[in-house]
Amino acid sequence: MVERVSVIGLGAMGAPMAARLAGAGLSVRGFDRDAAKREACPWAVERFAEALDADALILSLPNSAVVEAVTAEALATARPGLLIVDTSTADPASTRRLQAQAAAQGVGFVDAPVSGGAKGAAEGRLLVMLGGAPDDRERARAVLAPLARAVLDCGGPGAGNVVKLINNLLCSAHLLLAGEALRMGEAAGLDAETLAAALAAGSGRSGAIEANLPAWVLNGAYDSGFTLGLMGKDVGLAAALDGLGPLAGATLAQVAAARARFADGEDFNRLVDAAWRDA
Ligand code: NAD
């Protein structure tokens, strides 16, 4: 049974996840290599080794290289029965290798990438795309329940990350297309807000038009908590999946162009601007 949970990576997603888990009555610890993140989190411990004394580790880390390094450190001292729940968006091939290494030591490892952003994490309304061995997926559900509005069983190890990467490729394509739509509308003399409101009610609507434009773009906020750099990582990983089509290839090129124009630390909704307004 999972009672003691440690969250590794206390960034935009990990910090609110730790708060949710503590609010659900679990015994929570957290660790981040950044001292400022540890100071800001009431559940943080000073040393990674202290965080390893847990029934489950929730990883919320930037990329597969970091997930691999942290998992190797955890497996060096892990007891059989530990469960590692990786909520980072990561390379499915790396996930499959880590799952096999962990299983050889009697440690469970699931990929559980999430959608819903920092707000979804704080409100326990994330969508979790779960991959892993069936027993591990079942055990992970209990620890994911306080974080999620839905936990989708995607299949074996890496399947959660495949779904998440395709989702973020689509999200990027929709944001770029929303920017092109605004550019075309303005070229015809239309007001962006009027056009966006009309498109949100039409059959060409998308999550980007319905949710992102009003929440983060048209009001100039650009404060979703998800960076362009992390989205660029996800689109690059998606492009490495088999079956890439021409629209996905064009999306990859346009995301690269946007990253040449905007810093990686900027909000990912800058993808709309990249297609909408000239530099
Ligand atoms: P973030 O950069 O805010 O947080 C990552 C944290 O990991 C940082 O605080 C960093 O200091 C810490 N870290 C890095 N290396 C470490 C190590 N070796 N040991 C311990 N801590 C370490 O990133 P984020 O936005 O919270 O995203 C985390 C993951 O979730 C990413 O894989 C991202 O793609 C994914 N994700 C983010 C969002 C979002 O809206 N922000 C949404 C869905 C998925």
C-alpha cells in the first residue's frame, strides 16, 4: 500500500502535486536540486537520499536525461516493492529501458505524463496517460487519484508517453493554425477577438481556439506555466515516432522557427504569436 510518497522535481508541476498529495492525507516529502524550489516547498527535504525513504516516488522532471539520472540514483538503493511514477513528458524508448531495469530489481515503474498544466495540478484535475505493466498501473492509480480528473490506461511501458507526445504535437499544430487564422482574419479587416469568439463556436474550433486564445493570448497574459522550450522538446520527441506525416513535419519546422524567435523560457502560447504577428 502506498502511504509515503516523495515528489522529485518541485517545479511548476511538481510543487502543486506535492501539495495535492499532502492534502489527500499521504505522508509527503519533496526534493529538487534547486535550493530555492526546496525553500518554497513545505514538504521538501535537503538531501535526495532522505526522499528515497518512501513507498512511491513521483518524478516531475524536465526530460529523459534527468529522469534516467534520477532513476539510476534511486535504483542504486531501492528496496523491492518501490513504485516509481514518472509524470514527466519523456522519450518512450527511454521509459521502456527504465521500466525493464526497475523490474529486474522488483521495482515498479510507470510512465504517467499529464495534461492540464500547473492549474490542473493544483486543482487535482490533471489528465494522466498511463503506461506500464498491468500490476504497476493498478498500484499507480491510488497515488494518482488525488492529482487527476481521469487516469487513462494507454498500454504497456512507454504507451503513456506516446499518447502524450502525439497530444502535444497536435496542441502545437492547433496553436500555430490559430495564429494563422488570426493573421488571415486581420488581413481581411476583422478584429481578433470577434474572429476568435466566432471560430470557438464553429466546426473548425480546437482546444487552442476555445481555451488558449482567451486564457493566455488575447489578454496578453502568456502565463500558463508551460514553457516553449518544454513544448519544443515534446514536439521533437513526437517527430521521432514512426508514421510522421507532412502536417506534423510542417509543425516541427514551425515550432523550430518559433524557438529561434522566442526564448525557451517564454510561454508555449507564443506559438500563436509566431504564426500571427511578424517579429
Ligand atoms: P519545471 O522546469 O518548472 O520543473 C522541473 C524541476 O525539476 C525544476 O524545479 C528543476 O530544478 C528540477 N530538477 C531538474 N533536475 C533535477 C534533478 N536532477 N533532481 C531533482 N530535481 C531536478 O518544469 P515543469 O513545467 O514543472 O515540467 C515538469 C515535467 O512535466 C516536464 O517533463 C514537462 O514537459 C511536463 N509537463 C509540464 C506541464 C506544464 O504545464 N508546466 C504540463 C504537462 C507536462
